[in-house]
Amino acid sequence: MKRRNFIRQSAASAAGLTAAEMFTPEVFGHSLHKTSYPEEIILKPGRRVPPQAKIRFSVIGINHSHIYGMVNALRQGGGELVSVYAKEADLLKAFTKSYPNVKVAQSEEEIIGDSSIQLVASSGIPVERAPLGIRVMKAGKDYMADKPGIVTLEQLKEVRKVQKETKRIYSIMYSERLGNPASVQAGELIKEGAIGKVVQTIGMGPHRMSPKTRPDWFFDPAKAGGILCDIGSHQCDQFLFYTNSAEAEVNFAQIGNFSTVDYPNYQDFGDMSVRSPHASGYIRIDWFTPGGLKTWGDGRTFILGTDGYIEMRKYIDIAGREGGNHLFLVNQKETKYFNCSKVHMPYGEQLVSDVVNRTETAMSQAHCFLATELALKAQKMAKKIV
């Protein structure tokens, strides 16, 4: 009887308490929702030995402005820009203004037939990149393409065949990783074990749509490859790299045209899921960056590990930090923010060295092709949702 009265009185007392009174201050206001500013680290450039390897390279096709980043990466890595060929006079004028010492070739064959040229770089119309790369490799030269470097599975099959026969390099510059300092730093942190084993990546690649600044081929999937083939190849590359996956497959893929009404065959949205034997990835890409953002897209990458996670805000931090190249690290020991603007990007130097030494330090050929294969398979199987 006494025990039943004690239980009844205890229950009544508890019912009369407010939620705040039932928890200690440490639990209610702090431990469950405690926040703190991360330690800020501004990475400084280390002392570097000038590139030892040297090559002569030329450019064929400059239809996308990515060519400037490609050329600059090669030049900083020890490459000498020799010549350029382009059919478009206006594009050629802008290019030669940036590189006044470059020789203007009169034809593709003038460059392909020049035995002193070791590598050809191209950001031509996407559908033309693989056929050019095949001609370049058959001529005994290495090739560096802008993404998408291949736009159909049939092209991929032929490129793989010729690359295997010639043993030349077919490199695709997935610039959202290879040309971004925060992406390079993320790779170093993962290599050091900062977040344990990587189990998932989420990649978001929004872009701003400015139709008046785009040529007609840009809106034709047969020429540009479609949204998953194009922007999606960046994200497939990052999934494979950060998860250290040598094989992978596509789970699902979707595409849509929500608002680009003047171009009904265009795709302004796409998403897809991929998986490897030990990791998964989700990819979302679109052309909906609003005019209020101060840059062309708020590209973000999330990398989940067994002991922590990394978030990259590559081009802007809308929370207020200046510039781009922002990386956040959270693990079992610490929360850190890295300003990665000064991080060295090794791709150009590594590719030049690979051309000279016949190595695969910039990117393995298998990785290069697999990233593109995932994007192409996703594009082909994608369900159109609108």
C-alpha cells in the first residue's frame, strides 16, 4: 500500500514539472544543441621546386572557355604552348590576345602532323572531342580534353580501343576536382585518414543559365551530350576519387526540362545515384542558379566517412566568408575550417610528367574512362520526368 502511494505521488509530481525543469541546464540548452566556431586555418603555399619535365603542346578547338584553365595548368606544369587552330575568328582573336606568342595554325593537320608537338588540348564542341582525340592518338601524341571528353558509349568504345592500341594518354580535365584547390585539399585530408573510410559522397553542381551567352550547340544534347554526360561527369569523377573506387554502377538517373522553354530538347535538371562495392554516391545538377548569387553556382560536395565528414563550398560561402575554396572538416577530435585558396593544384604538372615519363600520376586511364562511362550510362538510362 505504501509502495503504491509512493509511485502515485511521484507520477503526480513529475506531471507538474515543466519540460525545462525535468532536464538539467547542461542537457537542455547546451549539450544537445551546442555550437562553436570552427578553428580557422588559412593554408599557405609551400616551397615548390619548379617543374622538371617539359613538353611542347598545341590547342585544337576553343569552343568552351575551359580551354584557358587547361592551357594555364599545362603551362604552369612545364608545358610550352606552341600553336592553336580554331575555325571561329572571334574565339581565336580572344585566345591570341591572352596568349600573344602562340602561332596560329592554318589547319588541324598542321598541328597533328608536327612531330615536335607531344600533346594536343581541346575544348571543341563536345561531340567533336573524341574523334579528334582518336586522330591525335593515332598520330602518336597524347590528348587532353575538356569535359565531357566523350559524349556517347559508342565513342567511348572506340576511344578505349585506340588508346589501348596506341598506349597514348587520353586525359579528361574534370575541373571541379582537378582545377579546384578545396577539392585537392579534400583529397589530401582523406589520404591522411582525417574522416576514416569514405562511405558516401553527395555532389551538387548548380550552374547559372544565361542563354544569350551560349552558342546553339550548347542546347543540343546530340552535340553537347546532355546534362548528366556533361556536368555529371565532374561528379562521377569525384565519387570514384574520394571513395577510392575502381568499379561502380548507376542505380538510377533522371533528367528534366523545367523552365528552358525555348529549347524543348534541353535538360536543365538531372540527378543520379551511383554505387561501388564499398560506397554510394548521390549527384544533383541543374541550371537554376538565381541571379542574386554573386557567382555562377554554389557548387558543394559532401564526403561522409566513418570518423567524420567534409563539406566543400567551392565557389562561394553564402554565410559570408569572402571568395571561394572553402572546406569544413568535422571528425572525432575537432571542427576546422580551411581557406584553401593557396593550395597548389598539381594536375598540370603531373600530366606533363606523365607525358614525358609514361606514367599515370595525374589520373589513371581506367579512372578517366570509368568516370565518363558512369555519366554516359546514366544519361542513356535517365527517365525524363518533365
